Amino acid sequence: MTTAIANLPKTALLARVLALIDGTQKHYPSGSFTLINVAYTTVTLVQLLQTLADALTTLTAAEASATDALLAARAARTHVGPVVLAYTQQLRTNFGNATSALADFGVQPEKARAPRTVEQLAVAAAKARATRQARGTKSKKQKAAIKGNVTGVVVTPVTTAAATTEPSTTKS
């Protein structure tokens, strides 16, 4: 059973082509062949096979080089990325919304936050009241551990574990 060349991995195809070249030069040093209605001599057939071998070798080297370049770019991005973000923030702090000055650095000014809708304000106020009521008057650590639940509002899910669990009154 023969394997189609298209299904072979590059390394296996390269090995097969190099073996064909070696075998052809060893067993047919001055032969002539007619393949797919084209006449080949040993030299022309070996040259044709060598072009495929060279292309596969170049491709493998280029892929290895691309992998190395990708790893180097990832390492540089990991190292330099936070500096770029901090510098961009510093520029926005220094120049504010001066678009022409920021444009010199290729930085866009920060967009103004959209004002909250009446519904969002009502939900925030209800949640703040519920949280304050759930906390009562307790220490800072106890207040931080408790979150209030708002019923009847679809913005945040009500967690049953927080609603049924009573906070402990022991001090840490």
C-alpha cells in the first residue's frame, strides 16, 4: 500500500525524497526514465527531487526561525508591556485631553465615562442600602466579609449561601 505524498509530515517527506535521490544515484547513475509522459535522465530527475528537498529544508528552517521570533516577541511583550501601559497612563496624566500632544505619541485621550441611567442609579442605591442593612454595625473585617442581597432587581444574582449564613460574632 502506498502513502500519498500529501499525507506525509514534512520530515518524513524529506527523508523519502533524500532516499529517492540516493537510490537513484546509486542504482541508475546514467539511466533515463519516462514518468507521467515526461522523459527524465538521472541528472534531471535528481535535480527535480532536490528542488523539493531544498524547499522542505528551507521551510523547516523558516518555521524554526518563526517559532524563535514568536517566543522572543512574547518575552519582550511580557517584559515591556507593563512599561508601555504605565507610560501611556503617565502621558494621559501629563497631557490630559490635549489630543494634539497625545497624537504625537500615538495615544488617544481617555473617553469620558457615560453617565449612569436612572435605573442604574436606583439599583446602586438599593444595593448600597441592602449591604448596609446586612452589615449592621460591625468591625471592618466583618463588614468586608458580608455583602447585601437585593431582591426584585435583576442586575445581580441573589446568592443563597450568603443569605442563609449568619455571620459569626467572635472577634479575630
